[in-house]
Amino acid sequence: MKEKDLHKLSSFPKNKMGKILGYDNDHLKMPNKIIEMGLLPETIFRILYQAPFNGPMYVEFGDEKSRIALREEEGDYIIVEDLD
């Protein structure tokens, strides 16, 4: 079985399915809203759209197909793997 590629959410390709593995929060600067919005480990997601010029990314996640917008800096804290 091939090893899954690990990414940060901010660099994950759009329209591919992925799973959140955890957080890169070594300096304890991760915004609390990431967890409060439901972006928890084991959550399945896909990036629907990435706005140009480092604009927000639009993420669909969970069984309810919730959608949120995250800044690139927030996506840098979230470690994900490719499910495709």
C-alpha cells in the first residue's frame, strides 16, 4: 500500500477529497475558530474554491456538507492527507 501524501490545508489541491489528520500548533498560535467550526481530526473535506491573490479558500466538510471560508494563514495550521 502506498504511503499517503501529507499536506497543509492551504496547499491542498481543490476538488480532491482529503482527511484532516491534526494540527501544526507548536507555537500555540492556531486560531480557536478552526476547532470551533468543526475542522477536527478525521473530518473528510474538499476545497471547493481558492480565491485569487491569496484570498480565502472555501472548504466543504463533514456529513452535513458544511461550508466555510478560511484564510491561507489558517489553512497552514491544518495537516491533511489525500484520499484519492
